[in-house]
Amino acid sequence: MSGRVFLAMPGNERMSTTLAERSGAESETIEMRRFPDREAYVRIAGDVKAKSVDLVCTLANPDPQLLSLIFAAETLRELGATSVNLIAPYLAYMRQDARFKSGEAVSSLHFAKMLSQHFDSLTTVDPHLHRRRDLTEIFSIPTRIVHAAPLLADWIAAHVASPLIVGPDTESEQWAAEIAATANAPHVVMQKVRRGDREVRIRAPDLGQWRAFTPVLVDDLVSSGGTMIEAVGEISRQGFTKPYCVVVHPLFAEASYATLQTLTARVASADTVMHPSNEITVAGLLAVAT
């Protein structure tokens, strides 16, 4: 039997099974439910003694999952696992990386400290870093980051004729440039002014020279959808047909996905978060990294 086990938190079974198959390892799931008072029940059914365990848990909607994840990690240690590693295709709480107003919690620091206390390593896909250059600045355990840009570029090249890669804001410039280079396509970047958690304004350059191309908006994640929706509006105002929207982390809060479906030719995402828009799998990247 393999000395390695992939263990899926609820909702992560498909990714865990794929990673186990690619790695020649075992795959198990966790028994988990809620008591009537909503406290978490966690049970590790398989044998993990003297084995290295990779817990697979994408951390979209993290708060309801976090205590159960920690209970699982600590139970694995008690049952004799030699190491407990976290594979989080999407890593939450990276946005708040500075104190912008007096008294604010710098949640990325606290979240990183918490995970570092319970896991031996972390592997994730394109964390949403702003003022941090790398996860090693806040995590005290080894971290591995895999990048989905080449996968998005391959999808675009296969599905869109004459694509024009469009980054919705200046933070996406390096991201858009990498995808464009891999897809052998031109790229442009818009400018964003954020006026709150949900309100943004987008300014686009003159796209007149790209009339023969199909716009493809790319970003690492879509949450409220405000940035993408505004960007689509700017493209439409310049007389283009409906653009494509391709993202890594499809969080799509509230009605943002339904809205983008009506405004775009197609919405495609990576499977870092399970969503109807998933068309690009990151399992191969994660299997190599872990």
C-alpha cells in the first residue's frame, strides 16, 4: 500500500481522487456532519498511521469550513500521520494584507499563522496577493504556488479566434501579458478606481485598432463581479461584440455569474472552486507540485 493518502474535505472529492490517481496514492474522504446545535462532528475512517496525508480543501467560503479543517488536521496527527499537508486550490483571506483604517484586523497574517500551526506545508493556485510578493512573507511552513495562466492561455487559444486579452485593471497587467504571450495574442489593460467593496469604475483605452479581434477578459478571481461587469460595459461602449470572460477562481457572489452570462459570449473558469463555469482543470498542475 502507498505511504501517502489524499483526504478530501466535503466538496473536494473529485479533485482529491484525481490527485491520488495521478500520484499513485490512496484516496479517502472524511465523515463529517453537524450536531443539532451546529457543532461539527469529524471522523477519519481510513488508516493513516505512518502515512503522509494531503488534506484537499478549497477555501472558498472559509468560515464554515475552518474549524472542521483544523479538527481533521489535529485528528490525523493523533492517529499517527507522519505529516499533514494542505492542498487548497483557492486560498482565502489574502485580500486584507494591510491596516487601511485604525483598528482593522490584518486577516491575511492571522489566517496564515493559524494554518501554519496545524499543517506541515501548503500548496495553492495563484493566491490573490497584492502588497505581498510571496506567501513565505506570512506563512512559517513551506508553501508552493502553482500558476494557472498557461492553462487559461491554452483554453483561449483553443476556443477563441483572434483573441485580444484584456486585463480589467493595472494589477492584472503582468497576468494578462503572460496569458497573451502564451496564446500568441495582443493584450491591453484597463484602469480601475475602487470606491468600496462592491463599487468600481473602469476606464478603458481606445480599442479601435483591435476591431478585428475578440476581447477576452482575464483575471485571477471574480467575487462581487463588479470589476468584470464594468469592464464588459466599457468594451460594449466601444462597439465590440460580447467578450469572453476567463478566470482562475470563480467565487461569483450573489447574482454576478448570471449577470455575466447575459453580458458575455461565454464564462469559463478553472476548477479551483467547484462551479458550473468550470472548464479548465488544475489537477495536473497540483499533482506535479505536490
